[in-house]
Amino acid sequence: MSKRFLIAPSILSADFTRLGEQIAEAEAAGAEWIHVDVMDGHFVPNLTMGPFIVEACRRATNLPLNVHLMVEHPENLLEAFAKAGASHLIVHVETCPRIVSTLKLIRSLGCKAGVTLNPSTPVGSLEEALPLAEIVLVLTVPPGYSGQEFMAEEVSKIAEVRRRMDAIGSSAWLEVDGGISVQTISQVRDAGADAFVAASAVFGHPNGIAAGIQALKSALSS
Ligand code: DX5
Ligand code: ZN
């Protein structure tokens, strides 16, 4: 059986005057998840969206909402995001001194529990989280903005995370986020990723959202 790969367009680069239409277009073009980048202006310099936008996305699609929480003290916000309709809640290991209990809390709210780490954070920091995580997200840009350059030096980290997941028999998704494009997606796949976030390569594609998704899917299958 061929391996399953998922595309998760990040609405960070969407046109927010037409958010519902843009999500519908991504869904019609074959997007599997919708990625929502939540930034608090503290953990990362940028300030973006909260549960209110997740609730709007929930009304726009039935696709899983893959919510990436770049915030301090994420445990204070988990319930609000779950109530708003998040399907996956992904927390940064740097913000969770008690990562095991945070992941358990996410599961108790009925969401898939995800963990992520900054490019500067070593893979070893995931050790406690890996057995419980249902999604492991590796960042290939410093978090904060879309449209940044892919950090090729992070490819070996993806492979190391894949090795550690396989060693404990984890069936979690290994998702990669940052600078994903037709030029970079195949090396990320070859390192062991199976879910791919893309903001500018989808919403900023010169021929539109569907063309952006199709280009990524054909690069994945080549
Ligand atoms: C970066 C965000 C990413 C971002 C990706 O802080 O976590 O999800 O939207 O944007 P691109 O795909 O343009 O690198
Ligand atoms: Zn993200």
C-alpha cells in the first residue's frame, strides 16, 4: 500500500476578506487539513488569530482544523480552542514545562494532541512527549511569519524525529511546517514526513489556490 501524504494549507497567507471562500477552494482542490497559526506576540513577535477565527473556519469546512499554538501558557487556551472546533491542538515543547499533562489535557478535550519544537530546540526535548503525541510537527523556519526561507539544515532533524518515532512504534503524523514548496517538499518527504504545511506556496501561488495544492501534490508523487 502506498504511504498516505497530507497537505495542510496554512491560512496565515490567506486573504482574510474572503477566508471562507479560500478555505472552500483549498478543500475542493484536495487539501486534507487546514492549518491555523496562532501567535501571541510574546512567544513569537507576530500576533495573529484566536478561537474566534477557529470558530469561523469550523463553519467554513468539515476538514480537520490543525491548530498550531505559538503562545505562552497554552494550557490556559486549550479548552477555548477545543470549543471553537479545533481538531488538533499542537503545543510548543518550549512553552510546556509539564508536556505530558498538557498532551493528556488536549486528548481529554477530544482533540488530537500535537507537539512541536523550534529549529533551535534539540530533538531530545521531545523524549517525554513522543509516546503520547498523535502529531509531531517539525519547524523548518523560525516561527512567526509565512514566506520565510526553508532551513535545509533541519532536514536531518526530521529524519532523527522519524527514527525516534519508529523506535517507539509511534503511529503519529510527522508534520513539517515552514518554507514548503515544490522545490523543498520531496526532501522533506524523503526524510520521513507525511503531513506538509504550506502557506505561501498555496495561498500565494500565482495561478491560485488549487494550482498551488496540485503543484505540491504532484511534487510529492514524483
Ligand atoms: C510559521 C508558521 C507556518 C507558516 C508557514 O511561523 O508556523 O505555518 O504559515 O508559511 P510558509 O509555508 O509560507 O513558509
Ligand atoms: Zn504553523
